[in-house]
Amino acid sequence: MTSAASADVRNAFTRRMLAELSAAYGLLESDDDLWCGVLFAHGDHFTGGLDMVDVGAELASGKFDAPEGGRDPWRLDGPWATPVVAAAQGWVMTLGIELLLAADIRVAARDARFAQFEIRRGIYPFGGVTFRFPQQAGWGNAMRWILAGDEFDAGEAHRMGVVQELAADGPAAIERATAIARGIAGKSGPLGVRTALESAHLAHASGERAAIERLRPDIARLMATADGAEGIRSFVERRDAAFTGR
């Protein structure tokens, strides 16, 4: 999932780019033959944030109208069941951090520079970072960067868990993210992956008890699928499973 439309201006997001990402996410979530997504950017930078000249009026209206069949580009309209691996390089500003935190696994180039500087523009982050950052990095870590609007580097992002792996540069980060996604899509049962994500989201949204109540019914359902049977056969025959998503 990518757009080359504004790589020459540090991939600042326009309304068109937001709509394109929304449509891509909509396809990823609705097509059962797509088992994992990779979010990346062309050029030297992941994104310089939102193009406020282009999107300012829409923000002032307090809404974002996704295209038909699209999903929220900030992934705030869950539940989501298809994993996304993200790769970032260069500038990772405002919206960029929010897009990363909305992904399930993140890789960053060592040259990546991060900043959540909406506070310095008199507004505040509205794409999920106010709750995803504290949840994933800890309260103090998140508030240090959200409230001050300072820049931090890839090493700090890795320390906090904003990213899970570091790579030498942008191409290496994209290559590594793609390899992780291919591993998920190539070796993991897609029905199991979707159910695991759904369980994690359910626990987060409704508490552990809600997720616990689904554990045994979900495993019974998975065991009754063709992929469940194939998983057992592959274990007995000591080989990799050949999943079909059925």
C-alpha cells in the first residue's frame, strides 16, 4: 500500500492520498485472498505529515469521508482482522507515527526521525496516537514526545517499542517488512491469524473476560476448517502446512 504522488514533497498526505490509503485498506480487509499487507512509502521519507493546505478545510469540518468500500486510513474503525507490517524511513512526522502505531508490526531505517508536533501548531494529534502511543510505549514515554512536540530518533523509537526492528536504510526497511509479511502469509494459517488479531482487539476493547469467553469456541471453529485439518496433517507428517484460507 503506497502512493508515489508526492514523494518529491516528503510524502505529505493530501486528501487524495488519504482516500487512496483508505481504499487500499478496504481491499485488504475485504478480500479473503489477501493475508497480510505492507505499508511503505517511496522516496527518502515516509511522510512529512498532513498537507495542511490541502486537508485543512476537511479537518476543520471534523470529519473524513472515506471512499465507498474504504476503511479509515488511521485504522480507527475496527475491528481489523488482516495484519499490516509497516516500513518507515527519513521523516516520520505526525500522521506518520500514527500510521505506524496503527500497523501491527513496524520496521524503521536507522536514519528515521520522528516528531509528533501538532501541539506546536496549536492543535493536537487526532489519529489515535493519544491512546496507542501510551498503550504501546508507556505513559511517560508517550507524553514526553506528544506534549513537547520534540524530535526523536530511530533508536529511541525502537527502545520504546514504536518500532520492533531497525534496518540499515529505507530500502532495507521495506525489504525486511516485506519479508515479515511474506512469512506471515506463507507459513501462518490465515484463519488463525485473523482470529488471533480479533481476540487481541476484543481483549483491548472489551477486556480479557470477553476474549476468554471466545477462546474455546474459536479454537473449535478453527479445528473444523480445512486449514485446521491441514495443520494437524502437517504436524503428523512433519512438513510445512499448505493453507488455503478455508
